Amino acid sequence: MKCNGISRAKFHYYYDVELGKWLLPQEMCQLGGCDTKILDFDEDASYQKALELTKQGKTTKVGAPCAECYEEY
């Protein structure tokens, strides 16, 4: 699949078995590398959103620590 000439997204997305959803994280915890600011879609919509964000020039950002890592730190 391609989205306006882009065939490879810079965002990863994956299926979470426990939640039963496809997840697309937009940020990463700066302490533990955990996925944060997560969007959920079906598989095709996750891929399309990842391509759309890539086309917009966005990348996965390293953000603030997640609550779990902050508590451990």
C-alpha cells in the first residue's frame, strides 16, 4: 500500500493481544523507552495513520517519562 507516494511509515504499530487492538504510539518514555500517547485502530487504519503522520513529516518523539518509570526512578 502507498499513501501519496510513501510506502514505508516512520511510525511502528503493533497488535496488543491483551487489549485486542492495533496500537500506534506517537511518543516514547525518556526513561524506559515505553510507548506513550498511543492511538488505537484496526490494522489497516493503523498503517494508514502511520503513513499519514510520516507524510506530514512527523516522527516518534521521546517525551516525558511514563507514570510507571517515573515512580521507579
